[in-house]
Amino acid sequence: MRRCIIFFCSLIMLLIFASFINITSNQAVPKTLKVNEPTKVLFPKNKTVFTSTMVSPPFLGSSFNGFKEALAFKESSGNYFVTNTLGYLGKYQFGAGTLKLVGISNTSNFLNDPILQEKAFETNIARNKWIMRRDIEKFVGKRIKGIQITESGMLAAAHLAGPGNVMKYLRSYGKINTKDAYGTSIDNYIKKFSGYDLSIVAAKRNPKI
């Protein structure tokens, strides 16, 4: 009797399972659920492209660090390891001649050393501030061609064109307006980088790293 019960239970389970397979195999998928072509999720037609124009430098206010990062962003988008088409190097786009003035002769080591690049920038800013110290006292607060002259604007322009060219610009009241190879002018930098507090930077005569 027990064997018969087990046999009939097994047979019933087998028949139920067979009927379920038959039903699911013949079940049609609704047209609304069929995928006949790539979807936007799996195959996006319009990909988001990341460009430098979508990046902003970190907001550090008007501090010296804010000045450094804003200038670096303008020069290289903050990339320590880039060399431009004219051979200017690193985050702040230094030329080999300027690097020698602050005591750096090996440009390969410089390009691969972010700490050295930061030291070079700080040393060169101190050097430029010493060279232009009298012009800073004389011209800060004045307007040239409608542009407010500030210490930070002058030092940014000196990084672009050299302190000598900035002094020529100031002393000629804007008539001698040097541009770099890409067309960026001294007055552009004086305006763009005005208003940062660089009082923390001490002017130094011929500083070296």
C-alpha cells in the first residue's frame, strides 16, 4: 500500500511538471515587451564628452592658494606633467630660462616632481615681487586703460611675460602691452587675476631653491 501511494504521488508530480513545461514553451512574449533594436540605456547614441571647459579650479577664495590654483588652471588646467607646443613645462608652464633663475637646471626632473614645481612657483613669485617692489608701491590702486591695478594682477602678468615687460606696461600706461605666443596680453592677466591677497609672499632678492 505504501509503495502504491509513493508511485502515484511521483506520477502526479511528473505530470504536473510536464504540463508546466508545455505551457511555458508555448507562451508568446507580448509585442510591447519585445526588444527589437538597441535601447538608449544599453547603446547610448549621445555620449557625454568631458572637456576642459567643463572643469573649474577649486574655489579657494582670494588666498595665495586660490591665486596659485587659478593661475595654474589658466596655464595648464592644473596638470603637473604637461609640456605645451612651445616647450613650457608643468602645472605653471615654466620656461627653461626662468627655471635656471631659481636654481633648476634639470627640466626632466622638474616635470616629474610636483613638489619641486610648487617650490619653483613660490620662489619665482618672491623673486618677481622683489624686482617689481617699487612699481607695486607706485601703481597699485591706479587704473590703466580702465583696469584696476593690483599686486596679484601684476604678479600674474609677470609670470606670463616677465617682470620687466610688466614694468614697461605700467610705466607706459598700457602703451607697451606684450603678448605671449598664444595672444594673451599683460592687461588680460592684470584684469583676470586682480584682487587676490598675496601679502603672505615675501619679496626676495635672487632666491634659489
